[in-house]
Amino acid sequence: MIEDLPGLGKTTMAIGIAKSLGLGFGRVQCTSDLLPSDITGLSIYNKNKGEFEFHQGPIFNNIVLVDEINRATPKTQSALLEAMGEKQVTIEEKTYQLSRPFFVLATQNPLEQYGTFPL
């Protein structure tokens, strides 16, 4: 967890770490209307193939920046717990292993607490 004022380079630092290590980078900007599927991904029906296709969310990168995590609802925050604890996500009753190495960098702004949720 990185807690600091806006504009001090938290996002730039996370991108720099990923680039310097040659790892995939994903970013999630948390808001109160963010859904768990916005992080994990979802299946979308492909009418040409007549089947659902899974589209991976940003959690499938090596390094995932979860910006202002305290703005996400507890339900959305909990979608990150399986990924962080078990290095996998379960979506639509199917379990997907995450890339290795995998870690989450989460940020929050200590000044703006209106519209936030406890961690």
C-alpha cells in the first residue's frame, strides 16, 4: 500500500518498476461504480462464433496498480483478495492462474476521504 498526496509519482513509479523488469503492467482506477469484472475480466458473446469468449481484465498482468483502492466498494475490493492471496482468480466457476511473478501495488490519497470505503 502506497499512501501519499496526488501528483507525487506513485503511478510513474509502478510503471517504471514494470518496465525495468520487463513485466506486464495493468492499472485499475477505482471508483464507487467499479465492478469486480472490470478487474478480473468477463465473457462476451461472439455472435460470429456462436460462443462466449473470455476477455482478461488488468489483473492478468504481472504488476497491477490499483489506484485509490479505498474508492472501490468492499465487493470490488474483495475481488482482489483471491488474486493477491492465491495468485489466481475464479470467474464464472472457472479458475485462472495469474502470471508469475504477480503483485499488486495499491494507492490511496490520505486527504480526500469523502466517498471512500474502509479497507
